[in-house]
Amino acid sequence: MRLLSRTLITTLVLRMLLAAGAAGARPNSPVGIGSHAKPQAILYVQRIPAADEISQRSTGAKYEPQSGCLLGGYIEFDKTLDRKILDYDKVARRDPAQFEARVGRSHAMYFFYVGYGRPLPLGWIRWLAAHGKYVHIALEPNDGLAGVRDDAYLRRIADQLAASKAKVFLRFGSEMNGEWTNYHNPKQFKEKFRLVHSVMRKRAPNVAMVWCPYATPVRNIPDYYPGDDATDWVGVNMYSVIYHNNKLSAPCETEHPNDLLNAVYSRYSKRKPMMICEFAATHFSDCDGRWRPDFAALKIGTLYRALPRLYPRVKAINYFDLSISGVHNNYSVTDDQTVLEAYKRATSPEYFISDAKDVSKAVRAKAPMRIRPGELLKGDVQLSCFARGPSDKVKVRYTLDGIVIYQAVHPIDWPCFWNASGAVPGKHVLGLEVLDAKNRRVASQAVPVITAR
């Protein structure tokens, strides 16, 4: 099976992106990911995690929140953002404040691409740092790895990053496991990544190195890992599209976002914080010319609901907000009300960190935690779940002693407030049923709880 790594961008748009030092397109990539995951039904309650639970979610890496997930984004090619600001070098940029006003949340991080060998946009880096943002740089050796040396260029950008005083995530050579890159030689890549890490460690202690494969192909990802000592964060790029390779003959609507994340998360999250360096879901594919905001809303809701519940060591996620002509898929979250509303609601929980100054507060923030057998529930409690069937289109029903107390058909609507004091005080069974598109129960969970007034 072949999937689309990132949409194939026309020659004109690719030239625009490369002129900005970006590798803004990925051609078709061979991958082989299939879903054999079992249906899931897991109940959660919103509460402040205990100290031991927080410690299990953190590795202590540079810039890693102990709890919570940093919100980030890429907005340079969202044509709906018409307001520009000038960075400290008087270069016009999309205004992050306009994006944040649209989506209803500040974002703690913004990323951009720099082709290796090109100068850093120092005015933009300084502007982002001055406005309390983490700076996320995708430094991509698009001309090959031979030019990556311990030379004046590498030392200069390290010194410039150190002088900026910014909190920098440096993502070197992302998607190296894909043949669409010009740096997919495993041995050489690992040597060059370690070299960049060594120079940054010596000259730019404010830089955290991010190693970031594409979600597929899975089989060769470990071949490129440069080692724990040279890696601060492990990332992954992943996209939800309606058609593989933009072909009507290769639909992939039922592909679950979690399945794109699972392989990298299961291998590396126990020892490194994880970052979804790029994620987006399309709501228009020129393959069939249909607007599909329902598709994007479902994928966004499914993934963002899954992060705090199933993937607590994903500590940052960046949405690739792009809508420009010449792209097979529209990934914007701002030009369709259904998609915008889904993104607003998906990112609204306090678990998602919108400001670098709030990292320490996240430890004291409530998060969805698995309901423990015999847990005491009283007053208004927020219940939630994670659910999946053969696909991510499911209906969920919450029950108390077999009586339905809430139901929802979209992951955005899974959380609910329930007045536990309305139940007879004492022992009860809280249940979750997951139903597929034909209303058949495919998964369930039952947890004994105690209610009180």
C-alpha cells in the first residue's frame, strides 16, 4: 500500500516554499500501515493528577512540561490570515494574534522551515521569543548531507540561536525515513544529526534537539535514530487525508489517526518526551473536488481527545494550518466553520498549554484520568472516555447501573458533566458502551464507583 506523506505541491508552490528555505512539500511515499487495533472503551474523570501520576508522565527533558501538552502551529501559508506584522528585521509575517483570535486559544509555539545553508530569520526568532513563544525550527538539508559539517555556517547559527535567548526546538532533517527526502541514508544521517547536536550543546544550550521521522514507512524508522544521548525530544509528522497519493482508487477515510502515532510512541515515549511536529487533516481534496469538513473535524477531534488519555507523553502538537492554491489538500482550520469549531473545542481543555509561562501551572491543572475501581464521585463531575471501533466513527453511551445518562456520536462531544449527587449514595456501576455505525456494541467497560452527596 502507498500513502501520501504530505500533499504533492505544484512546482510553483514548491519553488515559493524553497525560496523561503522550506521543504514545504513531500512527494508520494511508500508506506505500509494497517489497523488491526481492537475496539476500545475507557472511562475517565477530570481531576488533578497525583504526584506519582505526574512523575510517570515526565522524563525531565529540556523544555518538557511535567504535565500537559504545548499547543503549536504553522501559519505562514494560511491565506485567510490577512493581517501582517513586521518582525524585528522589518519582514512581513502572518500575525499569530489573528490566528489565535480565530481559534480562540493562544499557542505556545510556532514553527517554520529553514533550508540548511540558508540564514536564519533572526528577526522572526527574536520576535517570537519576545512574545513568549517557543521557537520551533525545521532545519532541512535539502541539498544533501555532505554539506553538513562543523564549519562556519553551523557554528554561526548555533551562536545566533544562543544570542537570541529564545527557547528553541531544532528539528534537524525531519522525515529522514522517507525516500522523498535528499537525506535518507541512515548511517550518514545519524552522523550528521549527532554533529549538529554536539555543536548546539556546546554553543547553544537553549536549543533542544528534535528527531522526527514521518509516521510511515514504519519498518526503517529505528535505522535513523541517532541515540538517546543526542536526542532531547522524539517527534513524528503525520497527516490524515481522504485518499492515498491523491488517487480515487486508494481511499483511506477510515484510517485512524492513532495508528499513525502508535509505532513511534510505543518505541520511544518511555525515555523521551514526544512531539507531534506536524499534523493536519484535510477538508477538501481536489482528487474528487468535494468539501469534507466532517472528515477533518472527526480526525481532529479523535486525535486531540486521544492525547491526554492514551498518549500523556506527547508534550507538544503543532497543527499545519495551510490553505494555498496548488495544493491537493486544504489543511486550514480557519476557512470552514465546522473545522474551526472542532479545532476550538478540541484544543480548549486546560490540559493544552497555550503559553510558555503556563508550563508550571499545568502540573496543577485538571486532566482526564482513568476512573479507578471504587473511586468516589460526588457533586458535578466531568466524565469522558476514549472509544474506537473498527473505525473512528462510533457512538458512545455512558450508563449508571445500566441506565443511560449520556450519549454522543462525535469525539468532540465525548466529555460530559454529570451530577453524581443526584444518584442514591453508595455503590454503583458506571458503564461505557461503544457502538459502531450499525449500532452494534463493539466494546464496553464497567467500573464500580461510589457516589456521595
